[in-house]
Amino acid sequence: MTRCRSFVRRSGCSVVAAYLLAFPGCRQEQPGPEVISLDGKIEKINRTSDDTGEITVSYYSDKQKTEVSGIGMVTKATEIMINGAIATLKDLRDGERVHGEVRVDKKGGERVLTILKITVNRAQTPTPGEGG
């Protein structure tokens, strides 16, 4: 009898565990945010501080086969590099070509773009008396 109860207890736990694994309930797995690579040109910078704000970037959309614009949020966590040096949002200029990584989240049926990384390569002008 004791053996039987022990078996039922162990078996019961196994059955419950198998059930929970097979039928996890109503919770659906939400897909994680998508991270996309983007090349484009800064159309407009709207700063809320030296480190935060929004950037409007025009870029070519393969999907739409045309030039489109998108607005991305710049946060304090956004990595900004100009010619390999760390920079801030206030260092960027309208019209500059940028390469970056953007996280795309879906909130309330809308896409929210957060800029993770921006890289700008500016033409370097020689200083007077430099180079030959």
C-alpha cells in the first residue's frame, strides 16, 4: 500500500509536469524586438537634451522600392560614433550620411524605432600647414 501511494505521488507529479509542459496555458510567446541595419541621411534632428531626442532619417526601402523617411528615438544608451570617436546627439548634423542599428518594437499595433548605434564618417579636412 505504501509502495502504491509513493508510485501515485511520483507518477502524479510526472503527469502534472508533462501537462504543464505540453499545455503552457494562455500565455503566448511574444516575438522579441527586431534589430535592423540602416544606411541613410539625416533629414532632421529634434533634441530634447544633448543625449536624447529623435532623428528623422531618409533611406532606401527595398520593400517599397523607393526612398522613405523614418523617425528613431535616441536615448542615453544610443552609441554615437563620428570618425571612430565617441560623440553625442548634439555633434550630429542635418544632411550627414549615417549607418546604424535600430531596434523595432511593436507597441499598441505601432512600430517604435529606437536607435541603438549611429556611425558617421566625415571627410577630414587637413589643417593649415599639414601635408605638403
